[in-house]
Amino acid sequence: MPEHNNTTRFVVLTLLFVLAWNFTSSLVGWGWPTATVISFAMPLVYTWYVWRHHETLLGRILLFGLATGWTELLADRWLVDTTTTLVYLPGGPFVVRSPLYMPFAWMIVTTQLGYFGWWMGKRWGLPTASLLIALFGAVNIPLYEQWAKSAGWWYYRTTPMLGNTPWYIIGGEFLIALSLPAAISLLEKRHWSVSICAGIGQGLWIWVSYALAFWLLG
């Protein structure tokens, strides 16, 4: 387990760094460049760590996160065009209806929460890990929403909110994170293609989670 202890410290440090970066970005308000820098830098850092330490599980989770992030573009399009509650501020390249940095931002968030879900599942079992990571996701990810408006990244409108965060986003993030420990448990000692298929499934689950939460809370 020493290598997993090192990886856990690495994931914790990168999570704290991302939180600090996002908070600082909300203070300076420079818009899309700050989101682009962190969203492209973190995948490179994680890829280097996987290569340097031969951390195959983290590599599978990272690939899972990449597939999740690109599939999540469908959910983003639904939020922007159908609910009209999500508004991305202009600037920088876009893909579908989202800034280009969004798939990579989801890649890292999914990797971090997925790893922690796996870590907790090994210690306390899948049901407890699923509940804990869901509660953490419901608190952690909305922090990004709170800071995104001040940072000049995106904002929400015409929906009940807690601060800058819609209630349906909080509910959706709970459901999204709830599934991660079970999803990551499928990746251990499996072919890399399983990570891609599971990531696509997770990206579709993001869409379903937001739709359910919007129906209940939006």
C-alpha cells in the first residue's frame, strides 16, 4: 500500500491546489484564460504522475474521467439550450455548447472524486463510500459554481439558487458522485477499454442526474 499512500497524498495536494486556483481566479476575475490554464495543466500533471510512478489504477481512472468529460458535453448542451439556466461567458474556443476547457475540467474532478471514492470503498465498504463521496461532491463541486461567476467563467439564471449555485446542481452533483465508487470498482485489473466505456456511461449519468434534479428542484 505505500504506493497508494503516495498517490492519495498526490490527489489531495492537487485537489487543494485546484480549489486554491479557483478561489484566486474568482478574486481576479480574468475569465476563460484562468479556467483554461488549470484545466489543461492538471491532466498533464496527472499523466506525468501515472507515467512516472506506473500507477495503473490512477491511469485507468484518468482515462475514465476523460471519457466522462467529453460525454458530459451532452449534458451541458441540454443545460444551455433546453433549460436555458446555464450561461457560459464568451471568450476562448468552444466545443458543442461548452468552452473547450470543460471536458478537461470534468476529467480532473471525476478523477479526484473517483479516486477518493475507491479509497474509501477499500476501507469502509461500497455503501458507506458512496454516501460519503456523494455528500462531499454535493459540497465540493458547488464551490466551483460559487466561484465561477466571479471568475468570469459561467453563471446560472432563472432557477432557485443557494448563492450562485442552483439547488438542482447541488442535487445533481450528489447523484453524480454517488455512482463513482461503484464505477471505479469496475476498473481495477480490467482492460483500458473498460475505462472508456464506463466513462461514457458516467457522462450519460451526469445528464440523467441533472435532469432528475432539475425536475425535482429546478
